[in-house]
Amino acid sequence: MSFDPSAASDRRQAVPVTAPRGWVDVFELDYFASDGSFGGFVVMGLYPAVGRGWFWASVVGADRPLVLVVDDEMPLPAWPNLEVRSTGIWTDLIAQVPLVHFTVGLEAFGVGLDDPAEVFTGLRGDLTPLGFDLEWETRTPAWALPGGGFELGCSAHGEILVGHEEFDFEGRGTRRRWTGPDERRFESGMWLSGWWDDDEPLVGRSCGLEKRLSAEHLQLSAGEERFDVVVMSVAPVPVVGVDGQTSQRWRMLCRIDAQGRTGTGWLDLR
């Protein structure tokens, strides 16, 4: 469902007077190569009422380990910016032109994991430098997220540093913006979005699992639509709530087929 968000909604939001302790302000961005061979994401969430937030960043790809940055005790950026300096992380998220042009800078140390499931056993892996100088340029109208907020289809490009490797990245991605209660982070469900190979957006939608053919091959449904999904890479993240409650979130970079139409995107499973 498309709609027209205000430019102000793409910037950091002031906490409502009546907001609960767990009210969050969330920025989510992902990126991927058109063939699904490489990608990642950035997520920043703010808990203004308790003076902290969280930050995730990742790189995944064919025949390479998952590299993940996780900080569940991130200090709040100085208002109204989104620049954070903490132990092992510098990052800055900027709506250069709200709803049109968004940038992410990152210098951090992540953990490299050959087995992504090790994320849930203490994040012990190879210490790996991770750097981003990435830009998202909006290419679609916004569409609504369930529960409020919006998503935008984008081109994504810039420089990525992983260990001693440097990439000039050129691809696609999406951006999501939402605010609301912390409980929303723990709602179960599946969300699929991305781009078709014919350069049309795969507009995000809630999906259900129809059949699991293997660990990497899923059949999903969204209303009357059916999607055949092949998982290329996985990036699980431990979710820690405002009062310490925990959950698991699995983000999967996928190739997608729907009635002969093919594309690439991210499947978000909670």
C-alpha cells in the first residue's frame, strides 16, 4: 500500500509525551548485488526514555563468512543527529535529503563467523574491521509498513571495507522508517521485499510459509501471490529489548521467483 510520508518523518523523532518506556525510533537499511551474491544491512534503533539504543551492521556473500557488528548498549546520539562514537564503533546516519538521499558512514570492528548460528552462542569469531561509505537514492514511492512507518525502494552504492578487502559497491536496496512500542520488535512474522530483475520494486509484504523444500528453499505466500525463494546467505541477529527480553531475528538474502518473474531481496523472519 503506497502513501505519502512527510519529509520530517525521515529524520530522528522526538519521543511523544505519552510514549511508553519502550518507545523506539528505528532506521533500517539494506543493500544487495542484483544477483544476490553480496549484501548486508544497517539498523539503528533509539530508546530515548532509557538513554540508549542498539546498532547492527552486516556483510554477507557467497563463499565468505558473515561479518556482523552488534551493539545493544549504544549511547544515544546527541539530538538531533545520528552520529555515535562508542567502543569499537563510529557511525553516522544522515538524511541528506529526506525521503530522497540517505547516507551511512561506519568504522567498526565486527565479528567474522563461518557458521552464522554462532551469533546466538556469544558472538565469538574473528575480529574483522568493517567500514561503510554508502548512499541510498530513492527510486520508488513509499509504501506503508504494518503497524506504521514506511519503506522505500532505492539504489545503493559506495565503498565497503571488510578486513583487508575494499569494494566499490553498486546495487539496490530498501530503507524502512518506523516508530512505536518495543513489543513490535518481538512480533512473529515474515517480511519480503527487494527488486525484480526487470528493475521494478518487489514491494514489501507480509508472507506466510507454504512449504519448506529444504533449509535453503522455501515456498511463501502473500494473499493470492506465491513466491519460490532460494536463500543465498543468512545473517541472524540476537534481539535484546528495552528490559532485557530476548529473541532471534533471521535476515536472509534471497533469489526469488514468482510466476516466472525473478528478483533479489531480503526475507526478514522473526
